[in-house]
Amino acid sequence: MTVPLIGVTTYRLDTRYGFPAHAVAEKYVEALSEAGAAPILIPLRLPEERLDAILRKLDGLLFTGGGDIHPSRFGAQMDELVGAVDEDRDRIELHLFRQILPRSLPFLGICRGFQLVNVGLGGDLYTDILAQHPGARHHDYFPDWPRDHLAHDVEIRSGSGLAKILGVSKVEVNSLHHQGLRRLAPRLEATAFSPDGIVEAVELPGYPFGLAVQWHPEWLQAYPEMRNLFRAFVQACGQPKV
Ligand code: MN
């Protein structure tokens, strides 16, 4: 089998030496590599046509976690609860997402990447779950908790693509987000829910592999279900293009 090339979105990191770097958490790279892929980090700051040139070489795209998407991207107002916004990253990821859809390129969204998929297809977000979702529990187990802390379970819709991949109907997950999916984008299907009713996974029906989760499976690779998620994604990326 050929090794699928999977683009991985990055974030801007101000190094301790005083210059900016484009970075990605190692866990994503490890999980993709372990599942058989070659991860390709996609830098920020590039014009759209250079992004398209990269995209033409890729077999799939992983939208990683990170800071909040600027609320103007989903018709909401900036408020003091919104943090770590990077509008250049918003531009790049939304451009990439819109480019892959007509090409049916497989994608996996994680945390911010899950929110990006919903925003990219016309849905919107709670800019803060606790402040805006009645009955919400804490979902923001960061930065003082281990990133693999199992914070809550999720109920997985039976018959969904996610249920087939994970092979379970309920699973415990980590929870490293304070924002959440509010209005589901028209083309998406919600396929996992936390006990307080927050959507924790979405899928794009009829698409070769279009899936996104609110939790961080790359930190839960000790669990076979979460390894299956990366394996299924990488396998889809390795299929011949239609
Ligand atoms: Mn959660």
C-alpha cells in the first residue's frame, strides 16, 4: 500500500527566542504515523494559490485543535470569553476546507477542527458553552488537567459511520474545549453527544470520509477505539481518488 500524504494544519507559536514558528502538537504526528500515513505540516501565512499547490499533492487533511475561530466567521460578536484568535489561521483552514469538498478529499477534524468543519459548512458555535448552553457541564479540562483525562462519556448514534469505526455505542473521552457546536450546519449529521446534550461528533453523509470530533483522540491512543479512528481515516486517504 502506498503511504498516504496527510496535510496537518499548524498554529503560530512565539518561541522563547523571540521569533515566531509554525507548530503542531507531536501527538497528531505520532497518531497519523502510527496509522500508516506521512503527515505534511501546512504552514501559515501562505497565499491561497500556494495552499492549492500543496493541496494537489495531498491525500487527506487533518484539521487540528487550537484557539478560537473569530466569531465574525459565523455571524457572532467578539466577546471577552473568546481567546487565542488567529485570523490568518482561520483564513487558511477555511480556504483549505472549501477546496477539499468538491474534490472529495478525506478529512478529519479535531476540537477546533471539528468547530471549523461546522463553521465551514454554515453552522455556528457557542462562543462559550458554560455561559450560553443551559445545563452545560464543564468541558474545559485545560490547562490544569492531563490531556488524556477522561472527562465525560459520549453517546454514539447507532448505525453512524463513527459507530462502525469505533465499534462501541458509548465511549469516554477527554474534553479540552470551552466553545461548542450550537447550530448544526445543514449538510452535517450529528453522531455523538455528551450527557448535557453538546454535539461531540459530526459526519458529512455521502462523503468518502468526512468526520470530526470535539474531543482529542490523538491523546487517547492507548485505547483501541481511538486508534481505530486514525486507522479508518488513513485507510480512506489511501483509497484511489474517484
Ligand atoms: Mn466535551
